[in-house]
Amino acid sequence: MDIEKFIVEFADQYDEIETDGFGPDTKFKENEEWSSMTALSVIAMVDDSYSVRLTGDDVRKSSTIQEVYDIVASRINS
């Protein structure tokens, strides 16, 4: 699993925002475009792309893209 690819896929869940500014330390919930719909899109993207079940609780407990990535990576490797 590649963090850079994950960041691009994560950023693509935002409708009207440039994805250039996203990185591992991006606090994704601080973005004005973040919404419950974006959260559901991220959960669906993780399921489709990585066959990993990410929960709403996982997203709520995470602050950065890196934290979400770490959860997904740990479930792929388990």
C-alpha cells in the first residue's frame, strides 16, 4: 500500500477542492469541504480500493490522513 496513492484517492473524495495541498499530516476535518457525505465517500473508497472495512468511529478518531492510512494498512496486513 502506497501513502501517496492513498492521499490522492482520499483527496478525490472532496468535490470542489484542489488536491495538491493534501499530505500525510493534513487535518482533513478542518477543511471547509469536509462533511458527513465526504466521510461516507472515504469509507466507500477504502472498501472499494483496499477491501478494508473502515467505520465511522475510525474516521471520528482520526485527525490526519496518515492516521486513516495507518488504520487501513494495519487491517490489510492482519
